[in-house]
Amino acid sequence: MKVLGRYLVSDPKIGHGKPTFRGTRIFVADVLEQVASGMAWESMVEEWLRYEV
């Protein structure tokens, strides 16, 4: 696992090494896509919490 910052990591065992938020399987690219589309933060959080195991 490679630490990319305080909250981001890249682990070849998770998503083939694509950057994720530490301790999750949430891809940084997915969150950035939601931000770019104008999705509200609250909606993003609700959506990601639905998929939490």
C-alpha cells in the first residue's frame, strides 16, 4: 500500500491500485466525478453510506 496523503492511499489489492480514501473502497475518481456534476455533499455522503458494509 502506498500512502498518497493524509486521507488517500493506493493499494494494488483494492481497485488495482487506483487511489481510494483510506479505510474505504471509495475511489477518489468517483467522488471527483460527483463533485464535478454538482452533486451536494450531503447527497454524496448518503449515497456512499448506503454501500457501506
